[in-house]
Amino acid sequence: MLVFDDQFNLVDVAFQQLDAAFVQPVGSTIKAPHQLLSRQVLITKPGFVYIYVSNEGTVLQDIHFDDMRITHRQLQLIQEDAYYAFGMTHSSYTLPNVPTNPYTYNGKEVQDELNVGWLDYGARMYDNTTGRWGVVDPLAEASRRWSPYNYAYNNPIRFIDPDGMAPVQYGFSAGSAETGSVSRYGAIHGSIKMGDEEFDDFQSLFDAHPDLIAVTVDNRNGAIVPNPEVMRPNEGQERTGEWPDKYGFDKDKAVNYLNMKAHKSSTGNCSEYVQKAIVAGGIEVDNPTMYYAGGSYGPHLKDWGFTIVATSLDGYTPRKGDIAVIQGYPGGTECKAGPCGHIQMYYGEQWVSDFFQSTNRTFYPGPAYEKNAPSFEIYRWQ
């Protein structure tokens, strides 16, 4: 059986061979039994099928094929559901007398008890009619600007909540940590543009750039740029760049937290934002709700497994996930022990804390810091 598409390109080949026990020996008067041969092929696109029977044995003898049948069965639509963005069904179809599939929107199971129709996400039940959870967010402390009942930051096109714990930006991961994979984040609707190039999906983007296995998505404007720190190693070469650690600090998760949470201008909460990013990266801190003056984080970072890699910008090349602890300066914001200082993290293109630092500044967070140029230490997870 030969299967062709509508342009006569070969798509599939299938055959069924007669077993030796059913072959009539040459010269024998004993009649060999008949064998029922059958073969099923799934046709996935329009085209043509060429079906034939043939004696291709090495010994010439008469072969008799009889009762040959060809049956064409079309697959039947059993269930179809269409949803609004927050998950409420606006049209559906189920074949009569067929059990209904309970796993619907986002693959979550519909709960029919008491006819509430909620979806079981694991940590919480979700009401897809109102777009709200039935109980508060178990990680509400990490998103204090949002209602603890909100679903996907009220933007289900851009964000998902896989288990009811917390919204995350839609993404996918290729391979595993052992093979050097990284998380790839981005929107899920429309075409994808990187520079002058446009792609239908992320897979097409990475197929067109085989050396690239990571991109950075700027959540402020949706810009997508290559991440030069993560490149695919050639065969026989050691991997280079920054890769997520299987155990310890996941730099991608840390910088993605700041990329989603940071503001355009300072809110005066650099310590809170950077420490939460460190926690989002998998570091266990002594007291996750206790924040310190930005310039005093050095001893804490050492306790959490970070080491100093630079105290000067001479010869220093920033890497994603690097944390800079900058001391305060006279006349700056005062804390109990003196000038507060500042803490910031490098997310691949610029430094960020509670706000995105201006790209016009290469390191210090503001003009007063640039003028006074206080001392600093840069820490890195090793």
C-alpha cells in the first residue's frame, strides 16, 4: 500500500506479508490453510492510495488471493468545545450516547458535584464563568498588587496558571537540564518578530537559528532579542554561557520574576524585589518576608551560596543573574545603620531591581550614584 499526498509525494508505505506456515510447498498435495491478511493505515491529509497484491517470493508458484476488500472509515467527531479567553464555553458539541470528556479548558477536569462546574487545577478550584478562583492565592504574598482571587493576572492570553499556585508567562522548555536546555518564554498569539524576521511560532524561530537556544522577551514592549549568553555547543565542545542549575539557583526564573514585576521608575523597594527574585530562583532564605538595606546584602548573599566576582568594572563582563550590592553615599537615603545603598540584578541586557534601569547608564542606578560612585561588590552563583 502506497500513500501519496495531493501532489503525488510519497507519504507512507504499508504492507502485510504471508507467514511461512501458510505457504503451499512446491509439489505437495497437502493444502496449506488460508491466512487472513489485513492492514490499517491512518490517512492524515488529502491524497491518493495505491493498493495492490503481489507474489514476490523467490520460488515461482501460483498464488491465489481472494475476497479482497477495501474499507474506508472516516473518523467521527465525538466532542468539540470552544472557549472564551477565561475559559467559559461559548459553543460545544458531544456525540449522543458517548461519555463526555471531563478534561476541558486547559486540560483541567470539570467538577460536576453540586453542579458548580468548577475546574480542578490542583491547588485551587477555578470558576471559568467569572474568571476567578474559589479561594485565595496560596502565594498571594508574591503578588501583593493583585487580588488573591485573580486568574492569570487578568490576562489569560499572555499568562497561564498550570497548578493554581501562581501565574507564569507562557513558555516551553526543550530537553532537560542535563542536555543544557533553557526555558524559552514568550507570547502565544500572533506572529513572532525578531529584528526584521517574522515567524509563525517559536519552533520556526529556533529552526531558522540552529545556534540559538534562548531568546529574551521584554515584557514592557514585547520585543524579542537573542540571548547571546546561551549558545548551543558544537559536538565535542564544552557548553558555554549561563545554564539553569539542576540544583540551586535558577537564573532564568529569577530574572523572569523581575522582568514581570519591575516598574519603569523606582518605588524605593529594591531589596524586596531582588530578594523575591532570588527566592523565585530557588534559594531558601532565612526569613523571606524580612528585607535588608540594599547595601548590606553582602553577608546574606554569601550565606545563600553566592560569591564575589568583582569589586570594579575593569575587566568585568556581566552575566545574567549577577547581583550587585552598592553602598550608599553621603546625602543619600538613610537607614538605621547609615546610607541605605542599593541592590540590583543583571537580567541579560541591563540592571534591574524594583525598576528597569535606564539603558543610558551602564551600572549605577541613578545620577546621584554616578556622581558619588560608591563602592560595590558583584556576586554570582557558583
